[in-house]
Amino acid sequence: MYVLVVNAGSSSLKVRLLDDKDETVASLDLDDWAGAEDTTRLARFARDLPRVDAVGHRIVHGGTIFGKPVVLDDEIRWRIADLTELAPLHQPRGVAGIDAVAEVLSGIPAVACFDTAFHAGMPRAAATYALPREWNERWGLRRFGFHGLSHAYASRRAAELLDRPVGALRTVTCHLGAGASLAAVSGGCSVDTTMGFTPLAGLVMATRTGSVDPGLVLWLQQHAGVDTDRLSHTLEFESGLAGLSGGSGDMRDLIRQAAQGQPDARLAFDVYIHRLRREIAAMTASLGGLDALVFTGGVGEHSPEVRAAATAGLDYLGVTIDDSLNHGAAGDCVISTPDAKVSTLVVTAREDLEIARHTRETV
């Protein structure tokens, strides 16, 4: 089965045609994709493909409705669009991708694969907010979690690299990119994660705050006069590494500036690592122990400095990495020392493979 994978981000688009051996037959990458107003390039690419047996779409939010991949039809498409208020940057782009491909590949089965689905089965204790029960039930409030496709793939790939069944491993997967989250994976299933109702919670990110005291947010509104629109924009786009350092939020720039002695960059890096290390330990507590620690995503794969700093304080968990292996890491590999109790790995993010797998199984 040849699967066309459509991965729509908040401002970018990655499209891959994978053959029945998961080799890439054709690809399209748009770094400045505007969604519904910019479907010509996507439509032309899909129309010119030699063969497509099924289409898999990455959809960021499944809400409380979608806990597994589903075959798309008009009603499902409408329900996905109706969840836009939960992911206003991503959901419209996902729907635009669905519409553009369906128009030129009519009759080809398509599957929606949700980033939240991997976390849908988390224990209620991990998923439930300590809010009034009426609120939780009335509005479907819960910790959804995100990056599920990446976490699912990284945990399975780590098990393959270690030649162990995924069901036998307690794994913390670290998806570190512009957006970042951790997942505690036990027996191949998510039992905890750092993001919550929205992707703002958890780790410090490129431009997002990560978790902050909700009382602080209320104080900014009630006493500092920051209105809701301004607050929302600042928490999403002007905080995190960018806000602390006064720069772009790009980890590569931050590390270079910190090495040059810029104090704001140094503080931003230290805050990032402090939160990351703390949350790895928290995920380990949810698992009751740790067998594997996995770094993936743009920062996770390409920043030995982040991996070294994050793991430096985790030796009490059994995490120790080899400095030469860490700095020489390329592709999927193990970077832990031979005698480490916990295996530490770097895994290339391949959401496309996870989407293709779900698409084949669903169709």
C-alpha cells in the first residue's frame, strides 16, 4: 500500500509518499504554508503522484471525540473542524490539507491520525484536572497531551534499537523542538505527559511559556491590566527561550550566545534544562522506574549540549551517557555508557512512518 502522508503544522507543511516498504517515493516541504489560502502547490503535488492507495493526515487535536485514527468522511471532517477552538493555529491547516487532497484524489480512502490519541488512554488520575466535576464533564476538560505520533514512534523505535519488546519497557520520550513535551510510556502506552489541555503546558519551549502558575496569569489580567488577547499572544509567541533571552528562541543561537557570555542567553538555557530535567524525573515517577530515555525532535536529535546538560543530573536514576557517543550521534543510536542501568537513545522523528502505519491498519 502506497500511503500519502500529509503533515500540516501551524505554518508549515510536510508531505511524503511512502511505498509498501516505507521508502520515500516523493516529498514536498513548504516552510511558509498558509493553509486554505495556499493549496495550489499541495494539490499539484498530489495530482502528479504516480500511485496513491491511501492518504494519512496528521490532525493535532482529537478532543474527547477521537481516541484513535478514523477513516475520513464529511461528518468526521466537520467534527475535526469544530475542534478549532482547542487548536486554533493547527486545526484549520489540517482541515485545509484534507480538503485540498480530497479534491484531487477523490475516491482514495483517507485517515485522520490525531496527535492527542496516543494520550487518550492515560489513567484518569493523570488526565483529570482538580476542577469542579461539573466543569470537567460539561466542557470536556482534561489533560489531552500532544506530539503523540512522535512519542509513539520514538518509543517503538527505541525498543527496536534495544532489541526488546516495547511492552517490556518503561520509557520517557523527549520530543524537543520549537514545541516540546515528554511522555511516560509503559508497555507501549502513554501513562503521563507534560502538555495538558493546550500545548502551552509543561516544558519551556522556543516561544511558549510552558507551565506557569494560573494565579500569575490572573494577576496579570486583574492587576497589571493585560487583556486576554495580549496575554494569549505573549504566552504563545513572546515567551519561552525567546522571551527570556530577547532572541529568536532558536536553541542553536541560544547556545552560541551563552558560550559568548551573554547572561540572558545563559539564564534561558539554564531555565530550559532545569525544567527538562525536573520533568524527566516526574515522568519516571509516573512509570515507577526507567528503562530507556529517548531524545527526538529537532533539538533532541541535533543538540548534544542539551542532551548532556539534561542528563548530567540524572545519574541517580541510572542515566549516564558517553560523551563521545553523544557528540557523534547521527541518526538512530544509543548514547548511554555500556554499564548504564538506563539506555539513552537518539531517535530521528518520523511522524510520517507512524501516520502511515495507522493509515494502513485503519484502512
